[in-house]
Amino acid sequence: MKHGLMRRAAFVAALLFAVPGGLWAAPQGLASGDLLQSYELLTTTYYSKVDVQAMLDGARKALNAELQRGGADPFLPAMRAKNGAGENVAQIAAEIVRAQDATHQPETALTYAAIRGMAGALGDQYTAFFTPDEYQKFNQALDPEKISGIGVLIEPDPATKYVRAFYVVPGTPADRAGIQSGDDFLTVNGTSTQGVKQEDAVKLLRGASGTVVRLQVQRNGASLGTLAVTRSDVQPPTVIYKMLADHIGYIALLTFGRDTPEQFGMALNRLNDQGVRGYVLDLRNNGGGYVDSAIDISSKFINNDRLLTVEERGSRVYTYQAPQIAVPLKPMTILVNRYTASASEITAGALQDDGVGVLVGEKTFGKGVMQQLTQLPDGAAIKITIAHYLTPKNRDINLKGIVPDFAVTENQGARFGDATNDAQLQAAIAILTKKIAATN
């Protein structure tokens, strides 16, 4: 889900719910528990009133599609919405049994189809069901699992044709070995990297934790000899940072994962230790993530002021307030584009509204709603839109986006983060340089 945004992750495993008319137990099986819990969540947490009949029709339509896919004629009878959740879920469960008898498909697959049909019936592009595999991939995009390697992102060096370090993750074996961004790896364990495909070079660098990889390293044309680096388990970064010319700190947020605030704090500390004078915060192509992470990062620059106003179902409204923990204020520019969405827009909107920094680039995506992600009993999950949000100045950005203070079109063939081939970054640096000069 590229433009996903969650307020919180809930992990609920109950299979028994109190419903009108008494206590109703879900049929046996974890997938049946998924059905009951999904129904309850869709009907009680979705941010506007739900048409239960439309949900039942959506489940039936999805199950009939499974019948057709299995070579059977669609025959499932129409369901009629009842007052009780248990009665409605029982109707869907009965249709799943009929579909199973006709197609001999596993109950789990048919239950998943019914839940997906219910979620789709809401007509909300952000409310969605995930199978366990889909949920695992979704989580992997936000919170990548550790991999065994040396902790460096690589890219081809266009001048030398060798593989070079694009980014060295702090605290990793590559960092401890003294490898720096821009270093060329001439050989990896004796194999030349010149002209080698990036994915093949990655395979050379990775290996079991505790094993040693030998790198012949070159920096600015000068040989550093051969470095022996011991591989370990490394957390792929969601934050990339570096110091640009004139002590301008560049920080790119790739997503808003659970660990992103911690990585962001480390980037701020390291740049501050190097004498940073101002920041370029890059939110381009960042499709969002956890709202708590966006609020945490925004609060690093905003003291005791509003960060976000949230409107939930039933006209419940509350406001996130920044604590008094902001870092010393320095000039800032924020890069955005049409793929800056969701949690990224929360941060961009808060920083713009509070006057912390100016936005440079293109109008953002325009996703002003929030989702709650709930893991279901058998490892599947359901994501439901639960709220609408406004920026600190009560701007509604949904389907509108945020207009940058300085509109700059992306140049053809841009390499984000490369000040020599990134027109938007060049503009952000020029604006920031003037701001820094004005503060002196």
C-alpha cells in the first residue's frame, strides 16, 4: 500500500463478541474468527456510517465470483441485513459453506474472498483486506526485516563503472570499517565489480553473519587497500542522510516505519556533531506509514504547538500537541512531490503551518484520511479508514494535496539526493543558503 497511513496497529485475537440478542460464538476455525472480527471492525470503526446490506451484497458477489472461477454457476441466494452482527455473520458463513460444497475450495480462501468483498463494498480505496502473505509483504515495506551483510547501499559509479557505496548505514560493519559514501569497491572477495549488475554485486556483498568479505576500496581515485569486513545482521534503513556543501544537512525519509524516528534522531545527532547549519528534509516518493512516527518526527522541530487535528466517527475530534522537546531551530526546506502522501503530508503540513520550513517541489498527493491496521486471528489483517485529519491550521488536504511554497519541476533523469543532478534539491539548497545567510 504505497499511500497507506495507520494511526496505530491493533493485534486482537478474540473470537467471541457480545452482540444484540446475547453472546454469539464464531464457528470453529481461525478463518471464521477473521470473518467475525472483520465484520465488527468494518461496521464499528469505519469513519462514516456503513451500509450493512451493501457489505452482505459485497460478500455474496465475491463468493459468486469464486464459484465462477471454480467452474460452477453462481447460485448463492441474496442475503438480507439483520439487526444483529451474529445473524449477519452467520448468513455469510452459510454462503461460504455452500460455496465450499460447490467448489471444494478451502474454507480459508473463501472466507478471505468474502472479507475482501465486504471491505470493497465500502467504496473506500484505502480500506482493504490482507492475506497473511500480503500482510507480511506490507509490513516488510514499512519495517524491513534485518538482512545479513555489511550495511551499505550500492549503485554503479557512472565514471569508473565500478560499484560504489551510495550510503553507509550508521553503526554497521561498513561504518565501523571506515567505508564512506562515494567509495568504489574495485573487487569483492577478488571478483571485480566493474560492469557488474547491481543485483549481482549485492549477492557478492551479502553472506552469513560472522563471515568475512574482503573489499578492495578506492576513494577519490586513491587506493585504500583491501578491507576485511565481518558481516552481521543489519536493519535496512528508512532514513538516509549526508552532509552537503556549506554544512547543509540532507535527510531523506523513505517511509515512516516504527524505527524511523530513532533513525531520524541519529541522523540529526550526527549532522549536529558535524556542525550542520540548516536542513533539507526530503519527503519525495514517501508514501506514508505510521502516523505516530510522523508526529514524533514533526515534534522534533515544533515546540508546544498543534501538530494535527483528527476527526473520527461520531464527530469525535482531538488534537495532537507537540511537547516541548524540539531541537534548536535551524533553517529548513522540505522537498515534496506528487508521491508525497499520507504520513508524509502530516509532517509536511505541520512544518509548513508552523513556519519551521518552506516546501519546495510539486503539489503533494492529497491523502487526508487515516487507517487502523488490525491483525486477525490467523495472521491475516484488515486496514480500515477510521478518521479524517486536518493540518495545524485546519487545512483539509484530502484529494487536494499541499501546494509547495516554491514550485520546482523535477528534471528529466533526476537522481534524488545528488546535488549535481537534482533540480529540486538544487532549488532547496539555494533557498536554504539564503535563509542561513539571513540568520547570521
